[in-house]
Amino acid sequence: MKSILKLPVFILIFIPTVISAQQKLWSLEECIRYAWDNNLRIKQQELAVEQSENNLFQAKMNYLPSLNASLGHSMNWGRSVNMNDLQIIENKLSQSTNASASASVMLFEGLVKNNELKSKGVMREIARQEIGRIKNDISIEIARAYLQVLLAREILVSANSSLESTAEQVERTRKFVDAGSQAYSALLEIEAQYASELVQQTNAKNQVSTALLMLKQLLDLPGENSFDVASPGENLRVGEFKGESIDELFNSSLDLPQMEVARLNKKNSELQLAIAKGQSYPSLSFRAGYGSYYADSREESFMDQFNENRNPSISFGINIPIFNSWRTNTAIKNAKLGVMNSEIETRSREQMLYKEIQQAVSDAGSYYARYKATERNVKAMEESFRYVQQKFDVGVLNATDYTVAKNNLFRSRSDYLQAKYQFIFQEKIIDFYKGNPITL
């Protein structure tokens, strides 16, 4: 009977170990790097960076003159004047050819192009910073899911250990019952405890599978691929938490991508205001052209006519905006409001970041206190359970009291593990605000 009761525990403990040895075990750092390389949000933002590069290139090309050429040939049927004898009007086919080329360049337009070039550069940097923001968000999500897997595993190990010891108690109680030193009801109670812990073990196993699936989905791994994570071992030891300076964390986190994006948006709004103001200035342009034509109504040859009919030209033009239905003034007012809005948005993000850091430090302190309390509770429960087990082994304690003590021990261990991983995750959040990469 003893070997039969221990069989599920043996299978659960050793079979996954054999399977894990045959597949890749992912570290947290490998999970994060894989997500960075394959996440669709990042790939989409990379396309936005390419678009901003194209827009910046076009802003540079806008400084070059525009060059255009045209060539036309026309044929007319009907009555026309004979160019050799103007008194003769005749019906005939008349043909003519004309060609021209022109170049124009804007010499001054209120520094609009300069500010547009700067704006496109800022927009490119915003697109790049957005990639960093997305990567940071993904890193935190993966770290949370990864630690959830480790927590579920430790709870499963605790459930396995509890189930194995209960299986031993079932066999020991059976011997006492067979020897007549305990009532048969004691055996029934301990077997009921074993069945309850078997359900507990199954739930813990399901939690591991669910946590692994959630992490796998975050990584966008194909469904048929096997997946498991590596245990960091000694790296997960919890050190002493002495608190953190909120102001120092805030100052070190001002370089985070989301804060840089806010500052860049403010800078871009100022450039948009300069562009709007530039539209109110006069603009000066220069144009140069060259053209010629040929008509078959004249006796000269094609090349002679083109040579004689040359028409080179240069011109300067100034455009002075006087009134355009108030559009320029409205654009300037809206641009000023945009600057004010970006300033408020920057301050709002700073306030939000400061509050997030306050909450992170407060949570870390709370979780650490809970961790230390549950650690002491586990030690006390383990000592108490050893005393209960000794009394139960010699038959001076009933199965009900043993079951209560066993359940209390498992519950205290679960609370301890949850507090431990909550604090570890909060430490990673604080490291993130310090500008450190998320690692285990």
C-alpha cells in the first residue's frame, strides 16, 4: 500500500525532471531578448522609425531647387494664314513644337524649412524612444510572468513534499490500526487528508502549466513548441531591504524613454509654433527658365528656328501675405496652445512617474515586512508541526489535529513564497527605475 500511495508523488517529482533535461531551459534574460527580437509591437514601431527616417530625408531634400522640363508638339487642321504671303488664307495642316526647362528655388520663407527639418529630426527621435518604452514594458511583463512560474513551481514542490509525508503517515496509521492501537476512523481521516492534498498537488501542477502558458504567450512562441524556464537558484536569495530614496530614484528615472518622449514632444510643439509664425513672413523666390519653339509655317529649318526662338529668363518673386481668411493667425494661436499642452503633459508625466516610484518603494517595504513576518511564521509552524508529528507518530494525537497542523503549515509556506516573489518583483521594478536591466 505504501508503494502505491507514493507512486503519484514519484511520477510527479521525477518525470518532469527527465523531460526538462531533454529540452531548452529559458533564462529570464533569454526570454526578454527573444521578445525584443520577435514582438510584433516592436516590429511595428521599427517601421515607424523607418518612416520618420524617410520624412527626415525628404525635409533635407526640400532645400534643393525644383527642376522641370516640358516638350510639346501640336497639329492643327483648318484655315490659316500663309506666313510667306499674309494675304493668302488656305486650308492646311499646321504643326509646331516647343520645349522648355525651368528651375526654381525658395530663397527665404520665414525659416519654415529649417524648422521643418528640425521637427522631422525630433519625430525620428520620438519614434526611436518609443521602441525603448515598448521594450521596457515587455521586460516588466515578462519578469512578472517568469517569477510567477518560479512561484508556482515552489508551491508545487511544497505540495509534493507535503503529499509524500502524508502518504507515509497513511502507512504508519494503517499499522497502528492493524495493531489495534488506533481506531479505524483515524485511518479514514488521514486518508481523507491524503486525498485532499492530492487535489492540492493537482491544483499546484495546473498553476505551473498556466503560468508557463502565460509566459509562452507573452513571447509569442509557436503553440507546438515545448517550453520551460531555468531556475536561477542562489540568485533568488532575498537580501535586506533598507529602503530607497524616492527623490534619487526619480532623478535617475528621468532618462526613461517615456520621459524623453514627453520632452521631445514639447520641443516639437515649439518647432510647430515657429513654423506657424514663419507662414506670416514674406517669401522670396528665384526662377530661371529656357525655352524655344518651331513652327512648320515658316521656311527656316527646325534647328534654325529653335536657335532663333531661344527664350532664356530669370526672375525674382516676393510673396507678401496680407490676408488669408485669418488662417495664419489661427494656426499660430493653436500652435501656442499646443506648446502649453505639451508643457502640461510633461509635468503630468513627471508627477505620474514620481507617484509610481512612491508606490513602488512603499510596496517594496510592505512586501519585505510581509516576507520577514511569513518567514518567522513558517519557522514557527515547522517547529510546531514537528511536535505535532511526534505526538501523532506515537499515537497520542488524533488525525484531526494532525490534519489541521499540516494544512496550517502548507498555508504558511504558500504565504511565505508569495511574499518572497512579490518582494523580488518589486525589487526588479526599483532596479528598473534606477536604470538597471531586469535580470535574475
